[in-house]
Amino acid sequence: MKKQRAFEDFVHGIFLFLGLVTVGFVLLITVYLVIAGIPAIREIGILNFLFNIKWASTASEPSYGILPFILTSVYGTAGAIILGVPVGFLTSVYLAKLAPEKIRTVVSGAVSLLAGIPSVVYGLVGMMVLVPGIRRLFHIPDGASLFAAIIVLAIMILPSIINVSITALEAVPREYEDASLALGATPVETYFRVSVPAAKSGIAAAVVLGVGRAIGEAMAVMMVSGNAPNMPELFGSVRFLTTAVASEMSYSSGLQRQALFSIALVLFLFIMLINAALNFFLKRSKE
Amino acid sequence: MKKIILIMLTAIFTTSMLTSCSSQTSSTVSTDGSTSMEEVIGILGEAFEEKFGISFTYNPTGSGSGIQAVKEGRCDIGLSSRNLKPEEKADGLSETVLANDGIAVIINPQNPVIDLDVETIAKIYTGEISNWSQVGGNDAEIVVIGREAGSGTRDGFESITGTEDACKYRQELTSTGDVITTVSQNPDAIGYASLAAVGDGIKALSVGGVLPSEDTVKDGSYVIQRPFVLVTKDDTELSEAAQKFFDFATSADAARYISQAGAVPVN
């Protein structure tokens, strides 16, 4: 009996340790980012860093302004949400409420597959198909642009939006819908007037999750956005916060490298904010 | 329960074994640096491993990181695709030029332009010339493709053409392969890439009437070229294995491997 008890304690200890490992990593990354990110911001000046529109990190008189990256990330994410949310939302309503079992199985499978595709593959397809396509379609000299990145991001966030929304819609109590139907509402009326409002916190969480994915994506957008540090323009070459870090990190040194860490810190704060919003919505949906 | 513990123990043992393996560095040569030198170093490293039976590692991080790594003693030999800056030499590093590499100016095969001089190329990259018709091509806007800040190829290209900090890039891509793919897809694009990497799907321009090739890089008539440099530390001696590699790479024997990789050996 005593032996059994000791064994139980031992296993509990292992689980506790593994749980703490995760917490430890989060703390480690946070502390490291703050320590690594602060010096450059100090040296450049926080206002100059955040609001200067010129990024020329290797010039003889370097300039480290990341406003173009911040705006590009915001616009790019907003664009992806504007395109992705209606598609994802309606798909999830269809799958959760309207679709026959067979279609549901096939479409859900496709959505899961979409979630499993590595981002570099999205980037590659975007680079080979989407970028030349945009160039021809809009008769512009080069297709690598904010627009191409928005389309890639919109597709990439679809699975998160669809899956989370479906879960939220399926959690709506059956009685609500039955009551609505019994009062004479049509099924479609019921879904949009009763089910969706009842699931709205969950759907909001899905959108926030999509924002989080879009703002954190680096590889795919790096391959289609052109990467020049310009102020954002729909058909212009742009650089995101993520790609600013990723594209220059390998060759960087000195203040340039420190500034890249500072960009990562800014990105980290953005994502923290989004996570806080996500937690807020999820909590509300539970209540 | 027991099963889980067994799995965990196995995992712990495997990781500890792996870590103990990687700390065994006595008979390896580690190099770190320029991504442009990948082909040259790849072939040299393979030949070296075969000849001496010493294992060889190459970490393609970029010239700046490679120089930093050798300075901090994280690798035996640093690889740089530019000459060392005076302040780097003052830090106790020295350079040995291994080979020269031409930087080809590349365009899409559909583009009728075949020759530009350095001055015109510089004007295109600074945005002074923005339409192909100004240099005898079709009436189309020039799409200027380059590499990211800090890249050895960009540094080499900009310093040779005198366009430092003045280039107006439409796209800044992070690898030679990306530049080649992008140029091969866009008929109005112009880009630059290591001569060694030039292949199908794109056209290398002649510069001032001289086509980039091994011969024209060697005799200096093709002007857009840069050195491939081995970087070593002055105050610490190379390990026996690293010295062997250094001697091998700079020997006349290695020249054929270097030219096989598309660069031009100095010895």
C-alpha cells in the first residue's frame, strides 16, 4: 500500500515537472525577448523606432523605423480577416447545421487537410501561381504585393476559423433551435437569428484566433510579399513585422541584430494582446 | 503506468546520448558562414571527408554570422563572401582568398536586352532608368529584384556598381534560388545572383560586352566579381584537422573542385 502511494507521488511529480517545463519556456522566451529587445529601442528611441517610416538597417547612416512593418502587419491581417471571415463563417454554419452527413465528412476532411499544409508550401504555390497571376490579371509590373500576401493569409486562417466556429455552433443547446422552429421560423432563420447569436462569443474567439495566426505568419508571406520596406500599398512590395525579422536575421550584426530583436518584441506584444482578447472571448462563451 | 515511465526513461537516455555525441568535436572541422559559398564548400567538404576521413560540417548562416562565429570560437573556419572590413581585421581576424565568384546580372529569357554596362546597371538599380525601352528593350517597367540587407551578394553587387544604400528594390528576396525563380517568372525583372548558381530559365547579361564566365572572372575582364574568403583567428592556432582542411582547400589540388562548383580558384 505504501509502495503504491510512493509510486503515485512519483508520477504526480513527473507530471508537475512536465507542466512546469512549458511554463518555464514561456517565461524564458518572454524574459529573453524583453532583455534582447530593450537595448536597441533605448538606443534608437522608442518614438523614432515605432513611428519613423524609413528602414535602412545596413546603410552607412542607418535608420531603424518600423512603422511600415507595423502598418503592413495590421493591414495584411485586416485584409485577411475581411476576406477570410465571411467565407469561414458561412462554411462553418453550413457544416454545423445544414450539410448532409456525407458532404460534411468530405468538407471537414478537406478543412483539416488545409490546416495541415506547411506554410512554406502555401508560400511556394503563392510564388509560382498567385504572384504571376496577379501580375497578369491587374497588368502591374510585378505581382509580389500586399494583395498576394492577404490572399495567402486569408486561405491560411480558414481552418482555424471554421473549426472553432463549428465547435461553438454545435455547443448551442438543441432546445433553442427547436423552440424557434416550433414558433414557425424557417431553418435558415433559426440558424442566423438563434444559433449564431447564441454562439457569438465562440465565433468571435475564432476570428481572434485567425488574427493571431495571420499576424504571426512569416514564411508564406515572405515568399509572396516582395519584402521591400515600403509603406503599405495594396499592389506594392511590402514587409511584415515577421518577415522583417526573418529576412535579415541570418546576416545581421550589431545594432541591426538588436533592432530585429526589438521588432520581435513588438510582435510579441501584439500577439500577447491578441491572446488576451482570445481568453476574454473564450471566458465569456463559457459563461 | 509502467509503460509510460519506460518510454520516458528511453527518451531521457536517447537525448543524453545525442548530447554526448555532439560534444565530441575533436576530429571534425566546422565551418560557418556565407550562403553563397554553399556549392564550393559542399564539394570541397565532401572531397576532404573522403580523402582524410575527418568529418566536416558547414553551417550556412551568412558572411556576417560566419565572421562572428569564428571570432567567438564557435567554429574552426569562418566563410565570407566579401573581404574583411578593417575593423574586423583589427579584431584579430585574417583572411585567405579561396576563389573569386562572378555576380551575374540576370534577366528573363523573353527580354531582348543582351548587354548593359555597369553604369547603366547602376542607374537601373537606383531607379534613374525605369523602363526597358530606355536601354533598347520592350516598353515595360523594369522590376528590380535584389537580396536582403546584409547578404554577401548584395553587398558585393552594390559596392562594385557603386549603389550602396541607393538601390530601389521592388523585391528583396532572401536566397539566390528565390531571385532566380522570380526572374524566370517575370519577363520584366532584373536580378543578380552568384555566377555558380546561374542555370536554366534565366539569361545572364554581358556587362560592358563581356559575358560572365570562369575565364572572364579569372582575367578580371568581367568586373562584377567578389572574393570567397576563409576567415581565421590570428591568436589561436587551428586544430590539426582544421589545418588539414585549410591546406587542402588552398592547394592546387582543390582548384578543380572549386571550378566544378562554378567559382574561379585563385591557385
